[in-house]
Amino acid sequence: MAMHIVNEYQGRHALRQGMRRAGRFLGALFIAVGLGAATIPVLLGFLTLMVVFFTEEAVEVPDEQTVTQLLVLGVVACAALLVGLRLVRGRRRIALFLRRFRFSDATATMTYAIGTAVGRGWRLVTLDDAAVVPVGVTRGQRRASRIGLWLPLLLIVGAALWLFGGPGESFADRIIDGAPSDEDPADFGAAVSARLAATFGVLFLLVLALVVLAFLAVVSIFSFGSRRAIARAEGAKAHVITRRRRLDHRIGRIVSHARRVLGPRLIVVRVVGDLWRDVVDRLLGVSAVAIVDVSEVSPNVIWEVEAIERHPGVSWIAIGQRDRLHARTADAQAMAMLAHHLGDRSVLAYDTSAAGLQRFSRSLRDMLEDAI
């Protein structure tokens, strides 16, 4: 039977992709609500510290109603952040990528795909051949975490120096002094009203500035947590398996890291010794889809396809380098065995050109969505 090779694939589940985008949008809204709810407790804590350090007045113990309101805000903030992060994450699925070792085209192509379209909803796991580089979080996520951590801190320090230093006081004095004097007997009522309006305006601006500073502090704390999550993801993108008795524990850790909000996108597993078949079999047990590169058909490739078929809950997708697929350099027996296992599946071809990489990434994303 001839191999059906396609260069592009159009997905059938556009509604599912639209719902996933809507979920990410709602997740971002929930995160914003959570950060906003956490602003009030942080602001009150900041004001309490100011009273303690800059005045000699004793801090009053808040009454029961105030404590209850703060607890409610804390619960709302935690719940909104948890729901928002869960919606942004979506359902992280694991795909096992199987290819011939030291085949650089396959490695480069899949690295590009997981860094763009595929990595938004999928985490790839593959075996190490000392030629594939693991992929942690994206550069944009690392940059956003740095900006979210340091920019609010710089703004807080700058605003605090302005508000409580000379410039802020001079600004407030100019506004208040600019109002008509209440000593003018010509229009005493208007002068008093203008002076009160200026004073309340300054107080309003001060309160607004304090709220903004508290919100920036919350954003900075949240970004600090993101930085820690990114560090964990970077540390979990490569694993080494040396002993069979530790296999289940190591696979469990791989699954745990892969399903986090900020998890590694391409996890590389280095296997020491002759455990690679056991590792592949266990990874298939936790994967939703397997991606098999059939650019060069070998006995190992046939074994991997047969191992996939021993897991009825795992779908599999065949890909291959375009020139090699059309050349068909494998022997006739191996090709016949592969054709038997392929059935009516199409083989998605790829090349390393810029347009080819983009087309392959979109097509593979759609094939993964349709495979589940």
C-alpha cells in the first residue's frame, strides 16, 4: 500500500481551539480580579507599617468586622488566582516524540514547533541522544516575569521618594496655596470651599497613588512566584534514568512538571543502559499522543509503533522529512510493515525552511487536537 504524504493539514476542531482561547482570556480576567482583591490587604498593611515607623501613635487592633472583610478579600484573591491560573493553563497533554537518534532535521523541526503553535497546549517528551536540546519556558515568559518583578519595584521606590520627599510635598503645597485665601473678606465662603476642594483633591490623589503602589507590590509578589516557577521548569526539562526500580518515580516527576502552568515544553530523558524500551513503554502509559518520525524506517521504529499499539488509549501521528519520504530508502519489508501499521493515516511531511516550519507547526497542532 502506498504511503499517503501530506504537506499541510487543516484541523476539524476549530470550536475547541476557540474555547481554549476564551478560557485563556477568562483566566487572565480572573488573575486580574485576584490581584485587585489582594491590593486592599497589602495597602492596609503598608499604612500600618507607616504608622508604626513614622509616628508614635499606637496601632489599634482591628475589630471583628474588619478582620472578616480582610479574610474574605484574601479568600477571593486566592480563589480567583487559582481559577485564573487553571484556565490559563488549560488541559496540558503530553505527547511522546520518537525519532531516530542524531537526526538533526527532526530535532530542529520539533523544537521550532514546540516553541510556537504546539507548545501552547502540549508538552513533548523525547529520549536524549546528546543532540537534542531541552526546551523550558519561552523567552517571552522569562522576559515578562523579569519585567513584572523589577518594574513595579522601581516604580514603587520612585513614587515613594516623590510622594514623601520634597517634590510631592511641594506639589501638594502649590495646589493648596493656589486656592483663594480664606482670609479675603470679599468672598469668604467661596475661598473656604476652594481651599477644601484643593485639600480633598490632594488627599484623593494621595489615596489613589497608594492604591496603585499597593497593586504594583502585589504584581511584583506574583511575578516573584512566577520567577520561582520558571526556575523549577528550567531545572525539570532534563531527566536522567539509570535504574529500573526508580523508573515509576521519575516518570511521575516528569508528568508533574509537564502539567504545570509554567512547565518545560520539551522534556529530554537520558536513559543509561538498556532501559530505553522500558522507558518508552512507561512514557506511552502517561501520554495522550505519540509522534513518530518515519523518515528512516528501522527495526526500532517498527518496535516503537508496535509498542504504541499495545496502548489502546494512545493515538499516534506519523511525520517525516519530505525528501526522505519521497526517496523511500528503506527496504521493502520494513516499508511494508510500516504501511500495515499506518493503515489510512497520512504522514505529515516537513522541511527546515522558514515557511515549511510554520506550516508544519500549524498542521501538527491541528493533527494533535484531532487525535484526541
